[in-house]
Amino acid sequence: MARLTLDQKLAILSDAAKYDASCASSGGQRRDSRDGTGIGSTTGSGICHAYAPDGRCISLLKILMTNFCIYDCAYCVNRVSSNVTRARFTPEEVVTLTLEFYRRNYIEGLFLSSGIIRTPDDTMADMVRIARMLREEHGFRGYIHLKTIPDASPELLDEAGRYADRLSINVELPTDAAVRSYAPEKSPARIRKAMADVRLRKEAAGDKTHTGRRAPRFAPAGQSTQMIVGADGANDATILKSSTRLYSSYKLKRVYYSAFSPIPDSSAALPLVQPPLLREHRLYQADWLMRFYGFDVGEITANRPDGNLDLGKDPKLAWALANRHLFPVDINRADRETLLRVPGIGTRTVGRILKARRHRTLRYEDLVRMGANLKNARPFLTALDWRPRNLDAADLEARFAPQPEQLSLF
Amino acid sequence: MLRVTLPRIGTYEAWRDHARAFLAEGMRPENILWHRGGSEDDLFAQAAPPPRTVPRITVPKDFVALARLAIHHGDPERFTRLYALLCAVDTDRRLLDDRGDTRVAQLNRLAKEVGRDRHKMHAFVRFRDLGAEGPRCRFAAWFEPSHPILELAAPFFAKRFGDMDWSIFTPDMTAHFEDGDLTYTDPAPRPDLPEDAAEDLWRTYFRSIFNPARLKPKAMQAEMPRKYWHNMPEAALIPDLIATAQSRAREMAEAAPTLAPPRAGKVAARVARAQEALTASQDRIHAALDACTHCPLHANATQAVPGEGPVGAPLMFVGGQPGDREDLEGRPFVGPAGQLFDRALATAGIARDTAYVTNAVKHFKFTPRGKRRLRQAPNAGEIAHCRWWLDLERERVRPDVVVALGATALESLTGDRRNLLGRRGRFEETCDGAPLFVTIHPSFILRLPDPVRKAEEEARFIDDLRRLRPHAAA
């Protein structure tokens, strides 16, 4: 086989990494290199340095160390039975690419993942080595996200956590049964144990030792995971229940939902139908409702007979339409929890409402200036000079339906 | 009418000094004309004298943050608006809390636009390598922000690229960072920066990371507006990527599944052998317990928590079910209740490692509530299903006395959970006639709100344990 150039390797190994949705560079400690002894900074909120035409943010250099893999996961382009071109970076190449891209302000840091070569420990050791070189030899203070191999040894995980800002382990599919059938070599139980281990280590690092000193930081930006949506038959209720469990059990920072996407050289075991990208979006909306708006997964999916979210409207609006007896909400009196349930009003607007109404009674126009989306909020609230008309109107739901599109002649 | 000309560099500080002095004089906003940069003559206005030094005034913190952003907006009215707001805030300190106020909302809108422009500048500046002259590498970039924000945006780059020298040229002014010093100079014409080979690699990355099966050009443009494209090396690829996306996705979908490469079979066999070796090396009972799906609890828990302790231990303590901590660590009695148990056991003179410690139910039952898991009591069915494992452990360990800690254990061992507090401290028999001692679960003590009762109950629990001392291993 002819030797691949760096450019060819980059093409192969970033192509192989693109099915991981996460590219976040947020969270964790703030660092900088103002002292001139190194390179890089993290600001806490993350920066997207570019956007690809798929609408996804490009924040990190998201690559695989190698796309050789001994596992045979049906949904994955890198599975052992696939015929894609294989390549492998040397650790030095990854380090150089990261630093050269970083110096030109293309990226926030590195998101390194890998196919499993030889054994999980060998693979993890190489990944940790790259992170160590960046941090210790080059004084790199940018963001590092390492994809953890669930079966790697605890010592390697410990070292990974000291160099990386974020660790992630993909649960891959929403149910254990689906993981067993599509990813036969992966064990849902071991994935869970690995996530539990990351949580325990992170908590241990937060405790002060008996001498009062802090233990070394462990993955300050926490851990995240990804679930593929639409490859198995799981409905949205199952998916959301599964993420609720993950958030509460392992203190995940994020669960990423990735609509199953056709891959080159796909396995015959997979469905050919691509789920609508809107489904992914609705799942994220529901995820936000659960984490920041006090919604329970049961409430969100209660009115959906098939357990799937309504693609036609956002889950908060759908919930409000199904629970009209709780509305309208008086914007001048309702408490925070109630305000958060009004469609078209987000956490920030709620904060502004609460602050402003300490001084005066709010009007409809005030809400416009405070950033509420009144097209959605209007029927569900009252203000000093605003009363919605018939909330029970049968056509209320139709008013939110998307405009019918005219069919084109063929 | 007074005319104030603010300098291009240090605009905010100059505005602040003037505004302070004007406010002290009680100057009305409509009587001041503000300009930045070149001095535009106004027939009806006279140039303001340099600001008098006046005592510092206090304003709410929010105002400073708002002014620092809004002053960098391109809107020529911003200085007047800010001064007017300053006058209003001076009389009503809480005004900024009211985002419904028109003046506040307007300046917040300006601040938000500047904040976004700054964020986009942090993201979209693209440096080119100038080649090193000395120990520090040198880079430069040309960037066109929508507002004159260089002074606001440059400190970010100084913090980030601490070990290199760089310049950022914008139409409004230029920033230089050399040997750790950040300076600003007047605008220079667009420099001719040398080609940089890394841009080709970056374009390769951009092309490859794009997934043609999920085309969302609008989402891309919402976050990366076209006005920034001409200074970004990767943006030239976008039209072509969009144009070919659909056909590429179709080809992927239509391609027939291929045959696996020959090495796949060999690798699969090797992986299977490794898995078998791993399984063989594990404790068979533990492995079987971990794979147990007799009741639905396995689905949400991390793992089954087996008992711990020597085979042949004289005392076997049986708790209810693992808690949050036990579920994560895979070991019994390691959470808060476990720590209390350990303390009490030590006080009673029993070494934990001589006893066998386990639970009646092996999986953690909980309801997720936000970021926490609330313990739920296992029901009769779950207790009954799991008794099989407890019986297996008892058969293996063969303890002299089994100790039921709490109602769940009591139900599992005797079939009757009633009247725990009446039965505590007594010796009974298990269903199959083995000696059983009954006491409470340590988590009962943890749940008591009253510290006095807590201490009393802890003492009673220790008393109960002391009664087991004669049965414990020496």
C-alpha cells in the first residue's frame, strides 16, 4: 500500500469522525496563556470557529487516531467488516495538526476518538499519550475532549481525566437490546460502569484531601455521551427516559442525539430510511425542557399515543395545547416554575420578567422588548393590557400549524 | 451646544471621562454632539474643553458592562443614548433591571449586537503564518467586523496566543501583540499576507467533516453569515459542497452492501477469543448475577451489587438494596448509610472485614429527579425474585447468624416485614430455620431530622450490634 500523505490521512480520519455529533468546547475551568509560556485558552463558553453546510458547528479538530477497528458495530462506518480506506495518524501528526490549526485560530482544541486497535488498553494508551504530549511538551491550554474506551484500564482513565477537559463514552443506542444486536462486542453494562467510574473519579477530585489540598482536576468539563436515533425501533419516550436515567445517574453534561445517517459502505443490517432531522431537533428541545424548565419526561410524551414527539410543533407548545386548563398565566403574578411553562418564554425572559416586575406591572409591549416569542406565548398569558381570546377555541392548534405549502406542478 | 470628539483608540475611557464631568455639571444629553475619530465641524456647536477631573461617581455594575459593549456599536447615536441612560440611571438606580423600558431595551440591543460581533470575531479571525524572526512565531490576520470592536475583541487573542506575536488588521484600527504587549495603531490598508500551506489542510478538514446526508445550509448561514465568508479560507468550498451533497448522499444510500474484507473474519475470531478469556477469568456467580434480568430493576441500574466478605464469615448482614453510591461503585454499604454502619460496627467491636455484608435486592431501584436519583423501596415481587441470589450467598457463606437490617431484609428473610421496631433486637428464625437477628437499617437513623433522636437511635443501633459481638469472629 502506498504511504498516505498527511492530507490524505486527515481526509480519511476526519471523514470517519464526523458521525459524532458533539463538538462542544464549553464548560470546565478557565485557562489562558497570557504569561507567554504556552499556547491556548478556554473561556468556559466555547466557540464555534466555523459551520459546515450540515449546520453543525466546527469547534474542535474532530478526528480519529485510526479508523482501523476490531469491532463490528453495524451502524459504524469504521466497523471491521467495512471496506473503507484505513489510515492511522502517528501521535506526533495529531499533535502537529492540533497546534498548527490552533495557532491559526481554526479550532478550540482537539476531540480525539479512535477505532479499537489490538486491545482497548493499547488504543487508550496512545490517546492518552497524545493528550500528554500536548499538555506537557507543548504547554497546550486549549480544549481536549477524549473519547474513552469503556474497557480500558482504570489507570489510563485516570490519566485521561487529568489531561482532558471532557471525557465521553457513547451509549450508542437507546436500549440495551439494540446495543447487543447492533454492536455485539460492546456491553451496555460495561459502558454504564465506565460512566459511573468517570463520575466517581470526578467527584473524588472535587473533594479536598485531608491536608486541605485539592486533588488534581479530573475532566473539569464533565462527561457526555451520544445516542443514535432512528437506527433501532426505539420511540422518543424510550430515548428520553434513557437520557433522564443517564443524566441522573452519571451527572452527564450533555446527551447528544444523532439522527442515524446513511454511511458509505453501510451494513445490510441497518434500516435504509433516514429519520427526519427534525426528530433530532425535537429531542433536543425536549431534553432542554427536562433539564432547564422542570418538565418530566412523562409530561412531555403523555399525549402522544405512539410515544414520539410531534414533529409539527415544539414540545413545550404541544404540552401547553394539551393542558389548556392551566392557562392563561398572569405574567405579573405567576411564580418562576409556572412562567417557565409558557410557550415562547425562555429562561432568560423569565429572569427579566421577575426582575422587572418588582418595580412595575408589565404590559404586552414590555414582553416584546424582553425577548419573548409572542407568536407562541400570546394565547397563554395575561398582562396588564392583554387578555387572550378564547383559549378553548378549537382552531387554536391550527393557528400554530405550519403554513401549508403549495404543491408544485410536475 | 457642545461638540466632543472621542479618540479612535481608547474611545470608552474618553467617553467615560467626559460623561462623568458632564453629569457633574448637570449637562443635558440633547446639548452634546459626540463624534469618534475625525473631527467633524458643526456650525452650531463649539468644541468641548477637555473634561475636568471630577470625583468618581458610582453606577450599577450592569451599566458599566452595558456601556463597554454598546460603545463599540457602529450606531452614531450610541454615545448620546448611553449618556442619556447614564443620566436616567443616576436618578433611578434600579432602571437597568427593567428590560421592558425602551431606553434600556434599545441599549441592550446594541450591546447584544456588539457581543455577537465580538464572538464572531473571536471565532472567524484566520491567522496566516509570517515565519518566525527570533524565538516567537509570528502571525497576522485581516478581519472586517461589523462594528468597530477591535479594542473589545483583541484581549481574547492576547490571552489565547500568549507565546506568539500577532497582528490583526481591521478597517477601523490595527492591534499588535509583541513580546506580551498589546498595542493599537491607526488603520492600515489591507496587508498582503503570504500564502499559508496549513490552509489547504484546513480546507481538507472542512470538506471531510461535512456530512452530505444532512444538508442544512440555512442553519449554517444563521451562525456563519455570508458577510464573513470572504476572509475565511474554507468558505470558498461551501457552494460546491452544497451542490454535490444530494447526489453524494444518494450514492451512499443506493450502494449495495459489500462483502466484508477477508481480514474481518480473522479479527472477529480473535475478539471472540479475547472475550471468552475475559469471561473465564471472572467470578462465575458475579458474572451471572450481573447478567440477571429476573426483575425489571436491572434495566436502570448501573450494575448488580454482590455481597462482600469472607466465605465462612460467622455474621452475615443483609441490608435492603444498594443506594446511589453502591450502584456506582458496585460494592455494598459504601454510601452514607454504609459509613454510619461501619462506624457503629467498629464501636460495637466487630471488624467489618470478618463479616459478610450484602443486600436483599441486588439492583438499585430509583426514580430520576433532575440530576439526582431518589431511592424507591423494592416491591414484594422484586424482593421475592432476588431471594434466590440471597439464598445462594447464604449457602455459600454459611453464617452462624444472619442479621436483617431493616424491613426489606426482614421481608426477604422471614416473609413478613411487619412490626420491625417491635421485633428489633430479638433473635428469630429465617423461613428455612436459620438463626436471624433483627435490627433497623442505618439509613433510618440518617433520615431522622432531630439531632437528639438521631444520637439516641445511633446508640440503640450500636447496642443491637454489641449483642452480636459473641457471635462475631475473634
